[in-house]
Amino acid sequence: MNTLNDNTIAIVDDHLLFASSLEKLINSFQGFRVLFKAQHGLDLIDKLQNLNDLPDIILLDINMPVMNGFETLKWLTENHPTIRVLSLSMDDNEMYILKMLKEGAKGYFLKDIHPKTLEKALLEVMERGFYYSELVTNAMVNSLHSDLPDLDPEFNKNELQFIKLACSELTYKEIADKMKLSPKTVDGYRQDIFKKLGLRNRVGLVMYALKNKMINI
């Protein structure tokens, strides 16, 4: 049975059915209770401002409307560094895992995690401050032995111009003409940017540019 001395949890996820099921599960764990649920980062910030006691752990989804998991975690790290944040996502993308850890997450799990594993993770996070699952360990090991894309790439003026033009219907030759550069130089920009972002084609570049609001449609 839950008591007021339990470790408190906040769930931030826009999938209401999943969040409600997760709440029931966590409330069945001895020593834990869900303090509240939020649908996205902005909703979380609003709820935290009206609390006297902060949650001990926040279970944070990544893909959410209004304010996603990356943005939310960055805000939490800057404003409430004592709250332990665990990422709970459908995505096993190594870039996502490493970026969340870099921003301060204390663990990363997929949503199909076994209930016993989740309970163990919550206990370890309270006792040790973190819980590295096999998923996280593999991502960290792979990052040491492979050329993973830059998590926070920086682009110079010409690279930014190339990205915007590459997201249009222009051919690479037409992009070179517009930038008043040789096709060889433009091809060098293309190769460097694709390598930096871990991309293979222009479709991926367009998706990256849209996601990071570098272009509008």
C-alpha cells in the first residue's frame, strides 16, 4: 500500500492510455506512487510550478507535441537538476539514447520494458542515481567503436545555405551555380554534412531540416 513517504513519480507522455496504464503499474510497486501525469513538456512545467514538493523521478517520453523530450530534459537539467529523469520511449535510435544521456537522463528504456525491470530500475535510480540498461550500455559501447553522427552539429554560413537549397528541387549543379561555387566544392559540402548528420540521401536531410526548423514547408 502506498504511503506519503513513498518515492514520487511524474509521467510525461502524450499517449493518455499508456500513461494511465503506467500510473496503475507504478502505484502497485511498493515504495512508489505517481504524483501526476503531464502530456508534454510545457504541461509538466506548468504542473511543477504549482507543487510544493517536486517528484523524485520523472519518466519522460521523447516524441511529444508542443515541447518534446529533448527540450523538456534540457529545461529540467537547468531548472531542477535534483530531479532524476528516465527516458521511456518507443525509439531505440542510438543517437536519441546518447543525446538524452548527454542532456542528463539517468537511464533510457523502451516502452515494452518488463514491469519487474522497471521496478528494479526505479529502485536503483533512487539508490545509485542512475540505471543503465543493456540498451544504454550497447549504445555507449557502439559510440566508442563507430562514427556516430554529431549530436549537436554546427554549420557555417555556406553549409546552412547549402542545406536550405538542397531541400529545394534544385539539382546539385544548380545549387553550385546559385552559390557561385564549383560542383566539386558543393559536393564536398554535401559529403561533410551527410557524414556529420549520419545521413545517406537528400530525403533524410529534408527531414532533419524540417525537424530542426531550418526550413518551412
